[in-house]
Amino acid sequence: GGIIWKEVLDPLVERTSPGMALPFVMYIAFAMFAMLNVITGVFVESAMANAREENNEDLVARLREAVEGMKVSGSGHLTWENFERKLYSK
């Protein structure tokens, strides 16, 4: 479905001037480019937001894993000595 562009362009060329065909085609091309640019921008922004969210979740998971490795066995507490030792060990 849609319109055949020749049906739209023929009356313009026949009733006004053949020189009007070029500005008409340029206008349509510009409008299509602008519309596709906006749509692409929406998709890219959505993808970037998802990537930022995943990055934040990954950072939180890594920090939790690091802190769990620093806790004193059995006590569930993190001591300053264990923290410093792990901090400078790698």
C-alpha cells in the first residue's frame, strides 16, 4: 500500500513547470532522511540506556563479589586488615 510517486509528480510537472520536479524530490528525500534519523536516534538512545543499566548491574555484582571475598571466614564481617590486604594483593 501507498501512493505511486509518479502519480503525485506528474500533475506538478504538467501544471506548473518541469523544474519543480527537482525541489519536490529533494523535499521528499529530506523529509524521509529526517524521519529515519529520528527513528534511528530513538533506537540508539534506548540501546544506550539499556547498556548503562546493564553496566551498573554488573558493577554492583562485581563489588558484592569482591566484598564477600574479603569477609572473615564464618563471621560475616569485613575487617580493615582484610580489606587492605585484598586491596593491595592484585
